[in-house]
Amino acid sequence: MTAPAPSSNRKVLGRLSLPERTFIANALRAETVGGVLLLAAAVAALIWANTAGGSYDAVRGFHLGPGSLGLNLSIQHWAADGLLAVFFFVAGIELKRELVAGDLRDPKAAALPVIAALCGMAVPALVYFLTNTVGGGSLDGWAVPTATDIAFALAVLAVIGTSLPSALRAFLLTLAVVDDLFAILIIAVFFTSDLNFAALGGAVVGLAVFWLLLRKRVRGWYVYVPLALVIWGLMYNSGIHATIAGVAMGLMLRCHKEGEGAESEEHSPGEHIEHLVRPVSAGLAVPLFALFSAGVVVTGGALGDVFTQPETLGVVLGLVVGKAVGIFGGTWLAARFTKAELNDDLAWPDVFAVASLAGIGFTVSLLIGELAFTEDPLLTDEIKAAVLLGSLIAAVLSGILLKMRNAKYRAMCEEEDRDEDLDGIPDIYEMDKPDYHLRMAAIHEKKAAEHRRLAEVAGGERKDGDGPA
């Protein structure tokens, strides 16, 4: 995702382009707030489930919705299948934007984060597979530790009081975007029940109408929202997980600007809609999903079982060890074979720290855990406990590693944000522009003149006093 820094050699985690840096800063700001809400919702779910478990199960098991349409679902299912469709809708827009307008459109720039993300999904799956093969456990949960939760990761950064330089933030966001793409594919391919071709055909027709309306430049939420609900309902009844409908609609939005000069669009439709919907996703949909999914009864024995059962141990090791080793190894191999150099301001331990942070696999991991062990509610809860514990261990480990480098990161962030000429553009992006240096010369000349005046005033006061001031 990161654009190469101005140099004769290509840089790993080099400086971002200014538009990309601005977009990422805005996107991550919303995700950070959502991550804090997500963290609060997860804590609330655990407290509720462990202090009043009966009421928790009763509420999330309460059914509502039109049964005649096949949508008489529990609160928990409405959260997982309905609210998460909003989350995946935003993920679809993010992916489309990166592919057509972001740095992922450049194969050379895309290679590093894509390889890192693929390795960061393959190694945790391999760790789970080996753990359960040796321990004689179920292999159905191989996909649980493959996901990264960007919102939860950013909440951890907010809680421990550290910030990442833009290159590392971009790397983390791109990992999450690619991660979401493959999680979507995993859900669509491996967790599709018996297909209802009539409903699936209706969903496809609805998507075609959605695409046609976009092509015809039809505007109005009152057109698209009802159509989106119909598409979602048909997709749910088709046997394909309903969140796929959200992804498909997100991918259809136009994410490149049209027009030239004064008539050029300030924002593409995709960016505009993402700006509107992201707060709903990060601030409402995902926290509510966490509230009704993360509530598991935690006891000393249950926590001990996490490390003795192969399924749960595979999830913990996959998140904590597999993610860190996979992403770090994939990044190192990509740099090694492309002969790219690491950004001069960063070191390989920084990459490992971010790779450890990616081991926080909350939202999508919980969803896949529910899908993988639908027939075994007890094991589902144990897998959820493993996801929570694995994410917690990854958060603590990455927090320690990042804190050790926090002074360096703070200095890099201050340098990236410095704007001495107050033109709204960080100085680091203007070093090759004559106008910038002329503005800075004028600023320094003004300051020098002021100091000369103060020197004259101080000298006059000393002379009048016939002694040192």
C-alpha cells in the first residue's frame, strides 16, 4: 500500500503519498473510535454473561422478524448476519478504492502487503492444522485464527498511548483490507450451506439492478437502502452467508473521481458513501455484534481448557505465533527477493511489533468460529474464549514491543506533522519545492528582525541603567 520514498532504490514501508496519508489518517481516526467502542462492548458482554448469564442468553436468543420471509432470526443472528453486512459493505468499498485509486493499483507497491497478508493467513491456518493433527482435534476451525481486527488493534494503540508512523499505519490497514478480502472468500467458499437457487437468482438480479442504477447515476438513499435490504434478505435465504451481499454492493461503487479542472469531483461516490457509513459500521454495527457474540462464561477451569484442547490451543497459537511469524516472514521474504531496502527510519523489530498487533483477530474470528462449529454450541463458546484470550495475549505482546519504540515513533510522527510555514501541508512533502524554501526564508528573516529589535531594546535598557540588566 505504501508508495516508495523518493530514492533510486525501492523502499519497504517508505513514505506515503500525501493524498494516501490524508485518507489513511481520516479512515483510522474513525476506526480508532470504533475500536474503543468495540473494546467496551466486548468487556460489557463478558461482564453480562458472567454475572447474569441467564438474561444474556435469553436476550441474544430472542427471535424476531418475518418468518414468512425466512427471517425469523435470533438477536445474535441479526447481529452476525445483518449488522456485519454493514461492516463488510465498508470493507468492499475500501478494497475497491485500494484496487482502482489507492496504492494497490500498482503491482509493485501492492506486492509487499499482499504477500505479507497471505503469509499472515496461511501460517496461522497451518499452526492450527498441525496443532489439531497432533492433538487429534477437529480441523473445522482452521480459518478462525486467520483474521485481523483493525478496529480492535487501533483501540489497543489508543489505550496504551502510542501512535505509529504513517508508513506502519498504512501497512497495518492494508494488511487488514487484504485480510478482509480473503476472509470474505473463505466465508463464501467454505461456509455456504445448501443453495437455494431461486433466492440466489433473485439476489443476483437485485445486484444487477443495483449496478445498473449506479451506472445511470440514480441518486437517493430511499432507492438504494430498500433495494439493499431486499438483496440481503435474498442472499440470506440462498444459503450463502448474507454478509457477502454487503461486500458485493461495496465493490460496485465507483471509487475514482471524474471530471477535470474546476469540474472535477472532490470525492468519488464510493469515498463519500464510505465516509457516511463507516461511523455506523465502526460505532454501531461491530460493537453490537461484539456485545451479542463475545459473551462467554469465563472460569479458571475454562481458561485452563483453552490450553489443553487442541481446537482452542490451535486458535491461540495461530493468533499469537502464526500471525506474527507469518506477516513478519512474508514481509522479510518479499523484501529479500525484490531487493527492496527497509525504510531508513525503521527497523525489522518494528515490522515484528506490527505483525504481533495483527494477531488481534476479534470480529471476523468470532464470526468464523460461529460458522465453523454451528453444530456444537459448547465448542463454539470455547473457541470464542480462545479468540478472546489469543487476542488479549497478542495485544499485550505487541503493546510491550511498541512501547519500547514509542519515543522513536513519537519523533517520527512529529516530523511527519511539522508544518512551520502553516500552509496546511506537512513540510516533509515540500522539501523539493522552491516556494516552500522562500516562505521559510521570509519567516526566518521576520524572526531575525524581531530578535535584532529586542537586542536593541535590551542594549538601550542596559545603557540607561549603567550596569548589567
